[in-house]
Amino acid sequence: MRIFSLPEYQAGHSISLSKQYNEQDVTPFGAFREGDPVLLTVTLDARAGAYDFMAEFVCDDDGQHLCLPFTRLHTDKEGECYRLALPTEREGLYFYQIRYRDGDGVHYVKNPIDSTEQFQLTVYDRDYRAPTWFAGGIMYHIFVDRFARGGNCPPKPYAKIASDPHDVPQYAAHPGDPLANDLFFGGDLYGVARKLDYLKKLGVSCIYLSPIFDARSNHKYDTGNYFSVDSMFGGNEALDELLACAKERRIAIILDGVFNHTGDDSLYFNKYGTYPSLGAYQSTDSPYYNWYKFAHHPDRYAAWWGIPILPETNKDDPSFRDHIFGPDGVVPHYLRKGIAGWRLDVADELPEKFLTPLCRRAKQEKADALIIGEVWEDSSNKIAYSRRRKYFRGHQLDSVMNYPVREAVISFLLHGDGAALRRTVLTLYDHYPKCVSDNLMNILGTHDTARILTVLGAEPAEGLTGEQLAHKKLSPAGRERAMQALRCAYVLIATLPGVPCIYYGDEAGLEGYGDPFNRRFYPWGEQDPHLLAFYRKIGHVRRTHRAFAHGLLRFVEVGSDHVVYTRDGILIAVNRGNKPVSIHLDKPMIDLITDTPLPATLAPMSAVICK
């Protein structure tokens, strides 16, 4: 089995490249464990006249250059074969090129995934083991205020309460204008607990909650007190009840850790004197003064993206660090209460010397705690604030929100080009440790993006006012096309390596442009029954076939409008075009979605999962 199995035609030579363990040719998926004996093999046409194969390595950590020669193994009717042992003695990120000579000069082997001349080798800590319980399941992302009412929790004095769950969320006149975010719809943690059986029917094994800690806004990303669950969500008692009910159903709970900033209306900053504490804004004598970065006290301070209600925290301050991940800090405290892990907000803004001990503390408290980072790019080689990040070296993250594959899936369904989708998928899964790939948070929509149904409807929002966006819906024909595309999209993220994450209401057919229109209340009793049934069926397929937990991925065929790939014997095919596509099979197969024999052709805008 090969990661790089595509032939590369260059300078008249047919060249193929593979990475493998030992002589047994058992190819790992993606990155390599520190110290593992890994071989790089090049084969080519014996008549090519190529020679002098070399690999030029650069270690990204220290810039050290290394030039290593390939050893010629044999020449036979299969061609010439050259081999090199990769340098995996120490953890690190390496970039390399493979060059060779022939009668025409020096040439470089191109990466068959992206056709560049550069390859990446990720080597991670030998002792790293990612949690295995998450793979194979389904995650559900809940924006708590907008999901379900349950506990009749009294509102705060300033809160405005929507009288009808069908009301449009509070919005600004124009996108980007300031917004109070003080309109609440009454969702709480008791409501989540009452809907667990509904989620179980979707196949949900893990719930990711938007922030639940005390805060002024409805979104709660302006934390007021990390150790207090917001009273409008039911307080600490509601979290305890939710954890107990979820445990009975074997559903894990992941909390949102917002540690890069707090709210200005918080126990720690206390700009408005809401709390009895002496806040950093109020006095330089505050025990929290050094938690923030003041240019001039009190009014000039660092804030996330310059938004003054979100003062940025000082991650170097010992007191703040102890509060977040000390022995009795926020991170271990909630793990002790029974949560399964953390999703870290804006993880690329957390410095390495803060992120690493935070993750270490989580693992010390609970060995199989899952740490997911909000990172929007290829996280194996991400550069943030001029520093290369080391998320997947074994000391930090177990997973990230898989935005690159989200974008690739959407682009494929809207515009075509299966090769581009394959390129994105294989690049990521070649760069990541396989255990990380198995845990990737495969998303179609989040609280930060427009609703996936609206995106796939392809009706642009540019130039529209808030009033227009609030009431704009897809046309009946556009909605039907978007529904078909959404089924294909969910099949893709549910069958590619990783764990599909459903943004609450996507399975019900909710529409909506960007924040806040993507945060409408869940339409209980008005869900699209056909879409909901489809999501439930995919959940059943994932639950009953372990290939989706750890199975290796192999692309079989790609075209402008279709992709076909396998996961350990299960075949997945998606056709986004307007014409049928022929499927070439070695044996009869059953479509697991419809439980019927697979036809010879795949209908337009449809998908199958076959065994």
C-alpha cells in the first residue's frame, strides 16, 4: 500500500514514489513516529538512463541541511529501484526534494499529490497516543442559547428575550457594525439534556458546546467567570445534570475553552463594576492587572481584533496560567467534573509556551482527554505570528477543525474538479499523524460560517443590508438543489478520515447567512423530515462499520464532477454533475444508504456508500 501511488511523468521518465515501514511494505498513513525505520523508494523505467538520486532535506526547526544519496537496489524488467532511509531519529518538521541526473541534466521528482517539487515529512513524538474513543463517532455542535429551552432559567436584568423562537436574531444595519448581542432565545443546558435521545438517533457520540461560562452576551465568548456556568444556561447544576444524562447514553461532552481573551464585563477586568472584585480596569492594584496588556491604564489595552469588549489576556502571567491550567485551574476542574475534553478557541493565538503546558495538564488529569484546536489551515506546518506551530508533534493538539476539507468539499460541489478535492484531502492526510486524521473535526458549518444549505444554494450576500439578509431565503428550486448537494456533502465529510460534526439545525434544513443569521433557534417540529432521515441513516452506517474509524483511504477515480474512493473495502462515490456517471465494480455491491443493489450508473447530484 502506498501513499504516493500515482505515476509521475517527467523528462520522459515514468517515476513512482512510495514511503514505507521496513521491508514488509506496510505503509503508514501520513506522518511518522519518531525513531521508526522509514524507507523512501523510487522506481523508474530501466531505459530512462537516470542516476545519482539524492534527497535534499531541511529541518524546519533549526535550518540544518542534509543531502542523502539513494542506494540502487536492482534493475529488472520492472525497472530500476532506488531506496533511502528517512531521517526520523528526532521529532521535527522536514522539507525535502528528490533530484536525479540523466543525459539532459538535473531534474526534480514532483510530488504526485500537488505537482510541486517539495515534499514534507512530519515526525512526531514516539510516546504520543491520541485518544481513540472519538474516532468513528459523530459530533454535534450546539450554540446553547439557540438549541432547546428546558429549565425556565430566569433572565438577567438587562437581557431581552425573544417572544417567539422563530424571531430573527438581533442584527446590525450593515455586516460588521457593532451589535449588543443581548437578545436571548432561552436555550439552556437543561434543554440540551432533554434532547439527548434525539441526538442519539442521529448517531451522535460527542457534543461540542459553545461557551457556557458566565458572560454578558448571548454567544458567551466574552467570559465573565470561568468557574461559573451562566445562570441563563442553568448554572453549575444544569451542567452536572447534562453530564449525568449524557454519560447514561454514552455521549461525551466537549467544552469551548476561550482563554485568549475575556469579556470587559468580567470578574477579572470588571470595566462596569458588575462584579464585587477589584478588576484590572478599575485599578493597577487589582490581582488581575497583570492578566491583561495595558498600553495606558485604564483605557488603552490589547483586545482581540481590536474589539474593546474582548480584552486580550497575558498568557505569560503566572497567575493567569495557574488560573487556567494550574492544579485547580479551569482545565482540570471541568475534566474532573466529567467533560471529555476541550475545543480551544483561536488556538493559533495561544503561544506554544502556554498551549503545551495546558495540554499537558489536561492529559495528566485525564489521559484520554481530547484537545481540539480552532485552526483554519493545514495545521502541520501552520505559521502564526511569525512562528511555526508544533500542534501535531505529540505535545499539543489531538485534532483541529477541518476547514481545508470543508472548503474543498464546498468548492467541489459548487464548481467541480474532483482532482482538487483529492489533492486537498491527500495533502492533509499525508502531513498529519494518522491518529490525528482519524480524529479530525470534519465540519460543513459552524457558528462562524454561513449555514451550509445557504452556501450550497449559491445565492450571494454581497452588498445586502442586515434587513435584507435577515429575510432572504433560497428560492424553492435553489433550496432543492442545495438539499441534494448537502446530502453529497454530508456523505463526504462522514466517510473521509475524521469525525463529521453537525452544526445544530443543519440536519433540519436551517438556512442563514453569516453571523448572526446562522444562529437561529432550532426549528423543533418543523424539521425537513427527508433530510433528517438521511442524516440518521448516515449515522447508522458509521456506527455499524468500523472502517470509518480507522480505515485507510484510497482514491480510486476522480473526474471533474465525481470522486470515488474506498475505506477498507467500503466504496464511496459522489457525483455532483448533471449527468449519470458509470461505476466500474469487480463484484456486486449494496448501497448502505438505500439498502439496495448498487446500479451501474450513479445518478446526478447523488452519493452512495457501498459494501
